[in-house]
Amino acid sequence: GAVVSQHPSWVICKSGTSVKIECRSLDFQATTMFWYRQFPKKSLMLMATSNEGSKATYEQGVEKDKFLINHASLTLSTLTVTSAHPEDSSFYICSARVSGNEQYFGPGTRLTVT
Amino acid sequence: AQSVSQHNHHVILSEAASLELGCNYSYGGTVNLFWYVQYPGQHLQLLLKYFSGDPLVKGIKGFEAEFIKSKFSFNLRKPSVQWSDTAEYFCAVTITGGGNKLTFGTGTQLKVEL
């Protein structure tokens, strides 16, 4: 099956710094990837849709200048959390659209901002 | 906007018991429906999906779900659970023309006891 990886799996950073999270489709090309945020004991909330070669589409309420998304190739999308603050601490999950309506998910990245 | 509700937040069953997890969505148009499972420490995996056709869909690991359009429901069932089914289960929906964006329910934590 399709495999999606994320790196790093967990990261701790100081408040005010930026951190980049990578999402890769390992054995297929993905023109569309999605970024989700999962709060403890809550569901996944879609943050943005990342399309290769074009600007990401952000969901309402998501700050595009804070959560920078780049989809420079058909196998890589990155999410950069800029000027991170403790409230940005969360579990970030990406997915890649395989075909039609199906998505494969990465294992997630745990971000802790101190 | 569409929404998904899962009424059971925590379910505890003994091995061999039957399982039914409720899922209801709110949207008046055409939808695609999914059930995902997240085993402890692992990424989201697709259990089954419904796009069209037979409203009773069978997925992996003995799971099935029935789409009842009149009730806006897509309940997940398994006749006999195993300890290894302990996981979190998410119902999700995409809408036709919605850019394949998944809207997730809040999840149901299932614990199967020996």
C-alpha cells in the first residue's frame, strides 16, 4: 500500500523559534497533500490543503503566515510553524491523496513548544 | 458546512462481544464516507469506505459498515471483537465537489478486554 512518512516524529523547540515538518510520499506521487492538527483526546482538524506547485489553501481560522506550507515536489510537502508558542504544541499529521477520495496518512509529528 | 458526530466516546467490550459504533453526519448532498482506525502509537489506517452502490460495505479485519441515507448514518460493526481491536476509531466524510477534504468525527476509543 501507499506509504507516507513524516519527519521528525517528535520535536521540542523554544518559544519564538521556527520548526519545519516534512511529509513524504514514499512510493507514489501526490499532487495533493493535507495537513491536520490533532489535539489531545480530540479529532483531527484540517489545517490546509497543499497542492504541488501552487499555494496552499488554508481552512478558516488557520493563520497562513504562521503555518507556512510548501509543496515543492510531487513527493514532499513541508509545514513550517513560525515563531512557535506553547499553544502551538500539538500533534501534526499529514496525508496524501492517492486517487479519487482516498488519503493515506503519515505517522504524525509531536511538537512541544517550551 | 458538513459535520460528523460519533456518540460513543469510550467503549469497553470483552473479547468475542459484538461491536457497533455510531456515526452520523450532517450534509444534504452527496457524501463519501470512511472509517479510520488508529492503533496505539500508529498512524491512521483506512478500515473501509463507501462511495456508492451497495450500502453495506465490508472492510479489513472483519469490519463492516452500513450507509443508511435516510438516517444520515454510517455505523461500524464487527460481530466478534478481539483484544487487538483496541484502538481509536474515526468516522469521516468528504462531500462531492469539496476538494476531497475529510471532516472527522471526534473518535471513539475502544478497549477490548480479555
